[in-house]
Amino acid sequence: MMIKKTLYTGMFLVMLMMSAQAQRIWFVRENGTGNKDGSSWENAASDLEKTVQQASASDTVWVAAGIYTGGFTMKDGVQVLGGFSGHESAAIYRKLPGSGQNQTILDGNNRFRVLTQAVTFSQPTAWDGFIIRNGVANDGGGVYLRSNGILRRSVVTGNTAGIPAIGDYLTSEGGVVFHVNSATKKASIIATANYGSNYQIGVTGSNPKNTLADAMLDLNGVNNTNALTAGRAVQVLKKYRAEAPAQIHEDWYIPSAGEWALFITDSEKNKNTQVFEKVEESLIRNNKTPLSGQRFWSSTPVVQNGMQGAWNINFATKELNATNIWQFNRIRGVRTAGYTIDTGKGGAVFATTGSKIEGCLIYNNVSALGYAICARGEIDIVNSTIAGNISQSASVNSYAVDGNASVRLLNSIVTGNLNAASNASNFYNGMIHLSSAIETTAVLPTGNIALGAVSQPNGAGFVDVSVHNYQLKENSICVSAGNTSLVPASLNTDLAGNLRIGTSGVSIGAFEPTTVSGIDNPTTDIVSIYPNPVKAGSYFNITLLNNTYNTDDIRVEIFNVIGVSYGIYSGDELNRIQSPAETGIYILRISERGKASNEQRFIVH
């Protein structure tokens, strides 16, 4: 029996450790702090992408306010939350982007898609509380979602579909994008395979670069390769043909040292850049030959000790080195390809079946088709505001939200979106609309609001469209006009952090007006709840920091976020209130002489 008891005890401890490990919180700041291992705010990591990939399913990543530049990849089961100041002890204390506080910005720098879900997920995975901007990609300039991917309470703005993103594998062009020039509308493509095995470069071209600094500034790979026409490396390059359908291309050249430097230098020598990481991920994901551990010629010449040579890149040491021309390195060619924006789909988001968009503001994005959202499959777009997006196409078949018969637009606003001919293109009748407000003169299904029929310039009743303030005025036709049964339990607050469902119902769009709680004249009294968070089923107390209260006149009621009451307490019971048995966010409403005067949120864990 002793052996069996010891075994059970050991198994319990292992399971307990595994459970604790499975629910780890990782912390990220813009520049990191302490030892940067992500274990606490004091030791916050600085690299958001690496932290997410290092996390395990069921972990959560908390991201402090700041600007995080590049492209980020979702990971199955890892929840990522923005809006922290960097001192919070519970997620309830963070600020959402509609509040204007603790803004956590993911910026694609017009080179990357900002957020990518590369594969379908086995469990719901959300990124919640971000501003997603300046992303580019052929499809989904800001975000690409697949099954079980969720974008929640985020602002998506200034993104463009129709521009290849770094890391995109373009089958027709024969390789992976590693550089984008939006001014010339050109994308640089690196081949997916080596040219043969090892080759001497044979000859060197003119204008040698004899220092590493000069070599890294050389971006003339095409000209350099032309000067090496007789060299062995160029001869083998001419024999290369990419896989169909890209075998028609003959304009491959040997990259310059400066082009190779894009892969290894990002303000710090010998550091992989996101360019390398995105390209390498794409090569591996598409079963192509990776770059890691190999050495490749560049076309940039060098003269050392009177000897001719050329610069090469070593992906084992992450260095550019000068090498004698008779030594051996592999060859990986590159080429440039043009693109046109009028082929893009999903300026802000491209969503496929099983994904969700919840409580988001999507404005000022650009593409041809689905210039806000391009959705394909069973997808819910719920309590979102989609306004002011622009199409590059003048086609009457170009819509701000382009979907199919399985796409559901729920409690959402679609207005002010224009195609290239400056015509409104907000309503597509090939998808499902429930309790939504759409700018259109068409007859909408019962339960929806046609904003084109409202006799005011700003039909949705936004506060100030000219400055992109899409919060609702108190008299907006969208206030309390939504369907509460369509709101998922996860969407307990709006984009500004206000209670999503109040006593008067739920509003259409991403925002609730500030008076939605039903309290006409809330007092300025401070209510202290201790402890907060509180353990499920345990006790907490309430202190009313206003000595004018008469406890005989006070009633306190606890609700969950969809308005179900969990108990009513009198003023003399405030020092010992039992918390609900279920974890979650709850609302504590204080009434004085029968009139609600204050509300506070608290969390049960």
C-alpha cells in the first residue's frame, strides 16, 4: 500500500507540475527588461515572434504597449493579448485599443503580412487587443486566418492586399519573396533550390568592394552577374530551370553581398533577420531546400592581398566573408518580378472556414476584392465595424466584405466603403446578414438596418468619421439594436473595454456608447473590491468610499456579462460576499434607494 500511495502521490505531483506548466504566462515588452526570458514583467522578453513560438499550447502571452515591427505567426493554442502597461497582475486590468490607452501596435512596415496563421489549428486561438497596420500580402494584407484562428477586439488599418509579402512562396515566379519595393512595384524572389553542388566563381567582376561595410551596400546583383558572364558560376546558373510553371523564367542572377545581407543583418552583426526567418519557414513548409548551414556565392567582387575573390554568405556562422575565386561555394539565384495591386484579396483580413473576427474595427485598408475582408467558408464576423476601406477595382462585383453563402455577418456595421469608381459597395447579398447595419438602398433581410435609408449624412451615428472615430453617439440607430444571442461569451467587452451587454441590450458594431450600462447618472464614488481577482467560491468584501451612503439604502447585485444575476446583498452584508463558483468576469452593480448608481468589474479565477 505504501508503494501504491507513493506512486499515486508522485503521479499527482507530476500532473500538477504539467498543469502549471501548461498555463504559463509569458511577458513581452518592446525592448525587454532584465534577463529577457519572458518569465515576468521584470524579465520581459523583447522578441514577440520568438516568444510566441517558444510558448506551448494553453500558454498566454501578455504584450505591453509599444510598436512591434515585422511579421508574426500564430501558434496553435497560444493566446496572445495586447494592451498592457507592463505592471498588471491580471488581464482584466489591461486597456483595449478603442480606449486610446496602452496601444500595442503590430506594424508590417509595408514589407510583411502582420499576422499569419500558417496552418489550421486544433483548438481556438485568439490574438486580442492589438492595432494591426502597414501589412502587405497577396491575400490578407493585415491578417490571414484559418480554422480555429480568432482575431478579437483589434483595430486593422492601413493594410494592402495585392503586394507580395516577405516569405510568400510564389509558385508562378519560382521562389520565395525576400524583398519588396512598393515604389517600383517589384518583388525580389529567391530560388527554392541550389544550382548544382559547389562551383568556383571562376572570374570576378569590376568595382571590387574591399570592406564588409562597402560590400553590404552593394545591391547591384544583376549588373555584377552580367560582368561575370564567362564565370563558371554564371554558366551553371544559365542552365537552371525552376519547377513548372516557373520554368519559363530565364532572368535569374547571383545575388550581391548587399542582397544577401538582408538575411543576416538587422542593426546587429551576425543576427538572423525576420527576412531569413520568414524565407526559411516558407522553404521548409513547402518542402524546398533550406538555406541553413550552407555557404553561397555572392556576385560582389573583392581584392585581398592582390588576389581576386568574391564575397560569400555563410549561414552556419551568419557572416559575410571574402573568399578566393578558386574556392567552392553553392549557388542560389534570385530574380525580380512585377506585381499589380488590382489582384489582391482581403485588404485587412483573408479568412478561411472555421475562423472568426470578433469585436474589431476595420478601416482604411486597400485591395481589389474584399477590400476589408475576403471570407471563404463558415466564418463569423461579429460585432465589428467595417468602414472607410477602398477597392483598387471599379467592378460592381467588388465588395468591402466579400464572402459566400456560409459567411455570417452578425451585429456588425458596414458603411462608407468605396470602390475605385468612388461608388459605395457595402452590401453583398450572397452571404448571411443577421442584426447588422449596412449602408445600402437594397431591401435587407428582416432584422437588419439599411443605413442608406436613414435621413442623416452619418447614417450609423459615428462620433466623428473625419478623424476615424467610429464610436457610437448616444442617439445612434445602432445603439442597443443588436441581438444578444449572437454575442460569443468571449466578447464580454467592446473595443474600448466597456461592458458588451448592458441592461438595454447590445449595440451593433465594435463599440458600445458609454451610457449602455443603464446607469443614467453614475456617481464618482470609488468602490473598493478586495481581493480582486477573487477565487471561485471564496469570499470578498466591498468598501464604499463615501461616508454619505446609508447602508440601509444600499443594495449590491452581481451579474455575469450576459446579465444573469448571481445574488443580491444588503448594505450590512458587504464585508462577506461569496463569489460565483464559475470563473470569469462579473459585474457588481450598486443601487441606492432602488436606483443604480455605480458598476465595477471584478474577476473570478
